[in-house]
Amino acid sequence: MLGDPDAGSVTERLSDLIWERFGFLAPLWVVKRPETLTIVDYRPTLMMFLSVAGFLFFGTTFVFLFIKFGMVDSFGFWAIGLIAAGCLIPTFRSTIRETYFFDKTRDSYAFVRQFIHRKEVIEGSMSQFTGAYVKTQRNEDTNCYYVILKQEGMFLTGVNEQTLREELPIFNSFDNEADIANAISEFLSTTRQVDHPSPAHLSVNES
């Protein structure tokens, strides 16, 4: 299991407090079943969050001014409308939901990245993964956490690891990413034990 590295920075602790109160608005679901593991991540990126917030603010202001004052001849009125429309553009670049699905019975995985206008699906054999861990990237003011999948063998790209989500979401914290990494590691571990059972006289220690 993954532990908490030094309890995190002040920014991270503040983020955790906010997540506890408002996490239901952008849920992170981990659904464990005997044969499958499903992780659904609704946390938006910061760009997506700011774009939607900007659209709602300026869009509401635009509608209010039109209904209340009918300011159709005002330059400021149409400028607000253009800003609201402009806020929608970045939302097409970020995902609105990411789903990670692992299936023991089929030895398969599927990573689904859902955008507003399209869906991106990555599929393959689950047996290529051996585990997962949280990578910490230290910055001046805060830390960024990435869930890294460990792959078996060296691939043509020269690496044996894969980042699960490269564009970090809001509420990115060690605890949240550790929940994902631990669930994947435990699921892969039980799968490998079934595929490669240990001899009866040996004990297996899980890290």
C-alpha cells in the first residue's frame, strides 16, 4: 500500500479540505468487483474548470442584461457575449470524464477519455502491467502527483512505464492518486497470483 509522503504541503492539505466538502461535484469512483476494476474520474482540469466557470458567469450576465435592460445596442453587452462564447473554446481540449477498466476474464484493459465532441479509447492486454505507483513531481510552491503504470519489459519507446493521466485534474493530491494506484496494484496483484500461483511451501509477502 502507498503511504502519505510527509503529510503534504499546506496547499495540498487545503486542497484535501476542499475536496472533502466539494468532492461530490467532481467525483472519483473506484468500483472493485472480483473479476473487474472500474475507475471513473470526473475531476476536470484547471483549464476546464475555469473555462466552464467563465462561461457560466459571463453567459448569465449576458442573459441578465438582455432580459433586464435589452442592451442590444451596447458594445459592452456584445463584448460580454463574445467572452462567454470564447470561454467555451478551451473546453473542447480537455476531458469531461476518464474511465479506466480492467477485466481479468478477458485479460484486457480499456482507457476511455471522453471529450465534449469525441471519445478516445485505448485498449490492450492487461497482463502487460505489473503494478502502479504515485510519482511526485516537486515544484516551488506545490507538488504534482501522477499515477504511473509499470509495464513488463522494455517497449520500442525505450520506457517501461506509462502515465495514466498526463493532464492533471483539480483536487490532485497524493491521497486521491494513491487510491487509484492502490486499487490498480491490488487488482493486478491478485490477477498475477491466480495466473502464477506460488508453491504451497512458500509464503508471499505483498508490498
